[in-house]
Amino acid sequence: MPFIRLKNISKYVCHNVNLEVFDKEFLVLLGSNAAGKSTLLNIIAGLITYEGSVLFDGIPVDQLLPSKRKIGYLFQNLYLFPHLNVTSNIAYSLKIQKWPQHDVNARVEELLRMMKIKHLASRYPMKLSGGEKQRVALARALALSPKILLLDEPLSSLDVQTSKYLRMELKQLHSRLGITTIYVTHNLTEAEEIADRIAVIESGHIEQVGKPEDVFFYPESKKVADFIGTPNILDCLYCNSLGKGVMEVGCGGLPIIIPDDGNKVKKIALLPRDIYVSESKPPGPDVNRFKGIITDIDVDDSMVRLNVEAGENHLLAEMPHHIYHDMDFVVGKDVFLILKLRSIKVYRDEERRWKNL
Amino acid sequence: MNGLKRFKPGWGILPVFIFLMMWEIVARLNLIPGQSLFPSFFTVVMEFYYLTANKVLGHNFLSSLIRVLIGFSAGSIAGLFVGIIMGWKDVINKALNPIVSLIFPIPALGWLPLLMLWLGIGEALPIAIIFICSFFPILYNTATGIRTVDKNYIQVARTLGASDMNILTSVVIPLALPNIFTGLRLESGMAWRVVIAAEMVAIPTGIGALMMKAESLMRMDIIIVCLVVLSVMCFSFEKMFAFIEAKLTVHLR
């Protein structure tokens, strides 16, 4: 039985939304801005009124106040109480519930240790870095050991490195605590890295729910395909180890260099947004850069997609309008493609699933 | 060394010193026609000493101080209370806001004739004037402060299990303190300005009354002593609230 169930939820942009989240699952709600992601979180938390029904563990909670729903909620801008220090912020919910002071101290101590922020105990939010604030807010949300954790784009304001690091920690924390978690983001990389399942939401509709690789490689609707981009999937004809931990993979006349972990690669995949197109030969080493010819240009409201013939492959690359207008791309023109190494996904016979490099 | 540095007078004292020097020189050299109407700084200091020694200043000052303390305390407590309720409960705000908006712009001294008729000439008059002077601005600032607290903090507190009363006392009021203190700070000084005016017009005791008596005797030195006392008290009250505000809101700025 699903742990969280949304039945025919309607509010603002959301219309008749149905969604199930399983016990101890990490579900990522993925969608563009104003798709209705935060609205759904607020509905689950009981912060706004709505039509439809929300069930936790099979029991309707529609009449319960937010304070009675036993959820932890990490807001996008965190909203640490600026007048309270880290300890008091974390202890806030415990004091509200009138825990004995001794128990409050013990629980705060435990959370400070768990989030590795013991040294920040007496600091005020104003004196914390973005990553530190994130940890404090998470500790505060976890103080009452909630059964459900709602995270609303919690890492969006952090730099790439900190965000990646905290994402890993969040995933570890989820495995350790086993809290059913819904994580809202518009970032595909974040979603793919952290999710057990992804629910793609667009214009208030859940378009697709599935494992990350299903969503990325088998989009069920045009909206999902438009949002994520139909991936370029290339069959690998040969794999040659070049030593020094790299191998050359031959895909339809394109020798692609990827890290070598000793296993043969059957297919590689790359999203259109991860292929850069340049009019002139790009500087730098001649690795994963290929010459091609534009065979088609598709301009729509959100993106410009170029179909480029490179070797025996037809690769789809996409770019924002402003970049397209800065270039002079026409059908038949020679261009150079750069494949973003970190974004290449590989499919190996041994694993039978898509994996990031 | 640090201690010495802390007590080192700043450059701010220099203009005051120059001003006092100029004042003394101008008065002593009879540079202003009608010199008797312009006492020297030294004369004013001496008069301050005489007024203090014979307890005239102390007695009148105490009368004004008590009126300010009672009127301001009552006005600010009532203003805070009503302001918090208006800021927190939308329905009460909608009910009272039109009335407050109508009465708020009336200058406190505009009430004087009406209050003289209602309350008569007595201690209640200046206290009532100070009450009105403090009540409306503090109410207005408090209600604004409470209303403008970011609603997301309230939502966060709700998800953490807080009741409405918890949220009001532990989140909203602390976050509204900068606004609340702006009202308290400004009105604490204003209370002194108003009490002097009320005493000048209607009450026989207090600093304002002393100034009126000095005026009838053409004692400029006493008037200047009273003005200095008034200035110091306005300044001290405002600084005291600024100090408390700084202490309480240090983490909000």
C-alpha cells in the first residue's frame, strides 16, 4: 500500500492530480517553474486548502492541521528563525511539544552530531553559510522524527559543488532514517542522482512516474520529452582499452573516449542539451569533438533543436534561443559537436541498466 | 589600551565645543543688539546651578517626568496590545483600521481644547495628551510590524507543530520587534515635546510651566536651561529605546 496517496487533488494549476508514494521511498517531483510542484507539497503539508483527498498510510488527513500531520518540511528559502540560534532553531518543535528540557538537549545534541554541525550550535542564522543553513534547517525539520519529509528545491541556492555534496548526504541520510521523502526540483541532474522514482509534473498534471532511467529514456508524453529531451542512444560497435583508465568506444564512426572500468559498453546515451554545437573548431584536445553537418533545424517556443549528421549517426542537439540567434546555423552547414563527458550514460550487458559515468 | 580607546571623545564633540565658544564670545562682545535677551553660556550654566540648588528645576522636572512616564507607559502598552491584535487578526484589523486611520493623523495637541473641557485643568490632562500621542503611532507601527512578518516563517512554524498563540509569541512578535521599536523610540521623544506643550498651555507645574513663568519675567537664561533639559530628555529616551532595540534585534539586522 502506498504511504502517501493523493486522490483527485485540485488547487491552482493542479487539476485532478493522483500520485502514490511508497513507504521509505525517495520520490522526486520534477517539473519546470509554475508546474505545481510546490503547490502539491503545500497540500500534503496541509498549508493550503484543496479539493480531493490526501491519505497517509491509508488514512485521510484532509481535516488535520499542518501541526498534526507529522511531516518535516524544508522550504526553498529555509526560513531559519533569525532571532534564534542554531540550537534553539532545532529545538523549536520540541519545546512547542513541551518535551522535558533534558530530552530536548539530548535530541538536539543527537541532531547536531548527525548533521555534523555541532560547532555551529550557538551561532545565529545570519552567520551561517548556505550549506550550513541547509543542514540546520534539515535538522530542525527532522527534530520530531517525522514519517514524511518534504523538500522544496532545498539546494537550488547553493553552488554546484556544495549542492552535489549535500545531495549525496541527503541520500545517505534517507537510507539511514528511512523517511518517505518527496523532493521537488526542476534540475534533471539532481533528480536523476537522488531519486528512487521520478514524477514529472507539467502544468499541474503528473505526466509520468517511474524510475529515473525509464523517465529519461522512455518519455511517455511529448511534454516529458520536451522537458527532458529525447536522448541520443548510440550502439557501440567496439570497445578498445587505451590504458590509463580510459577506453575508446566506437559508435557509428565516432570514436568516443570514456572512463574504463573494465566492462564492455553496449550503448551510450546523451541528452540533446549535453551536446554543444560550435561553428568553428573548438580549442582544446581533440577528444569527443566531432565534425558534422546540420540536416534539420526545429525552432519551438522553448528551445532550438538541431539535427546533426556525424559519422553514421544523426545526433539531436538543443540550445536556448539566445545562443541560436548568436550563431549562423543553417541546414547543410558544417559544424563541430562537443559531447559533454560527465553527462554520457552507458549501458553495459553485465548491469542491464543505464548508468552515469 | 582598548579601554582608553573606548573612552576617547569622538570628533562629534568638536562642533559642540566650537558652538559653545562662539555663543560665549558673541554674548560677551555684545555682538547682538538687545544683548539682555541673549545670555552667555556661562550665565546659563550658573542659572542651571541655582535652579538645581534651590530645587526649582528638580521639582518641575519630576512633575514632567512622572507625567511622561505614566502617559507614555499607558499609551505604549495599550498601543502594543491593540496593534498586536490588529496585526494578527485580519477581521479586527478590518474593523478598527478605518477608525484608526481617521484619528491617527490628528496632532496630539489638537486634542487639547477638547480634553481641557472633558478632563479639566489637572494632572489627567497632560497624561491623556501623552497617552494619545503615544497610543496611535505605536499601534500603527506594531500592527504594521506584525502584518509584514514574512508569512513563510508562520508556515514553517505551523509545520513544526506550533499553535497560533505559539506562532504569535515565539515567531511573529520577535520578528516584528524592529518595527515595534521604531514606534517606541520615536514616540518616547515625542512624549516630552507634547508634555512641555501641554504644561505651557494649561498646567502650573512642570518644565513647560517653568518656561512660561520665565518668559513672563523675561528670563532667557531659565528658558534656555529648560530647553536644554528638554533636549537631553528627548535624546536620552530615544537613545534608551535605541539601545534596547539594538540589544533585542541584533540578529535580525
